[in-house]
Amino acid sequence: MNWRKLRTFVLWALVLALIPATRYYQIDVPLVHFLRGHRIDPLTLHLAGEFVENNLGTEQNSDGSVTVRMIAQQYLFIPHCIVVPAGVPVHLRITSADAVHSLTFNGTDYAVKVLPGTVSQTLFQFPNAGDYKTVCREFCGAGHYAMRSEVKVVPRDQFPALQPGERGTCAAQ
Ligand code: CUA
């Protein structure tokens, strides 16, 4: 094997090793979406598309699961407070308006890396009702340590009784 072949081989091995490495590190692999070309413009999130303001928060799906859409930006999560039912699959879709953030729920193992330009998605479930703090765990600037919000997990049978406005976000309650 000559040096040029060896160099090419080593480069490819490194690149290929990166993919499982990111997969292992976080639940989601924004890199894969990125390579597939699923891009989203972080500067126009509020103007059009999936992440406009009235589309954010929790939405009930016909199969009983819910979908939560959020934006992470310096230095807050939008909506600031979300409501989800306990014991139900929660599909989270989140993107960043600026820097790299990492969404975690205190007291759980969930962690989702959030990058500008791509949508991170993950599936999780809260077994019990309760309040959780949402904390950013990726250093994202001067206000990083203040970047936190809340999740209110309500009993499964209570969720459908909430008004549509109360289901989306609990910020106003
Ligand atoms: Cu966002 Cu740290």
C-alpha cells in the first residue's frame, strides 16, 4: 500500500467513525439530516414554515401521542413552558435560531443537541405527572447558565380536557 492510499483510507475511516460517534453521544443525529439536505433557515423561523409562533408547543396527534415543537435561542426555549400528558409518546421537534444548544430535562436522561439549520427530533415519554426543569447543557454564550424553562407533565386523562390554548403552552397559566 502506498502512502497516498493509506492517507485516503485513514481519512475515510475518520469520517465514517464520526457518524456513530455523534449517534452515541446524543439521541439524535442532526448530522444525518444535514447530509440529507433537510436544512432550515435559522433567520426566518418566525416568518414561515413549521416553527412559526402559533405552531409551537404541544399538539395532540390522532394516535394519542403528542408532538412538541420548540425553538432554542440565546438564551431561552420557546415556548418557555410546555404541557405534555404523562405516559404518552412525545415527539419532540426542535431547532435553533442561533448557536448550538442542548436541551435536557432535570431528573431524566434525555438530552437533545440543537443546531441552527437543522431540526433535531426525538421520542420520549414521561411516566409520571410532575414539573421538570428544562436546562441547556451546551455552553452557548454569556446567558447560558440562565437558559432554562419548564415542562408540566399532567395526568394522561387530564390533557384532553385542557383548552386548546392551555395544551400548547403553560406560560400563560
Ligand atoms: Cu443554550 Cu446553553
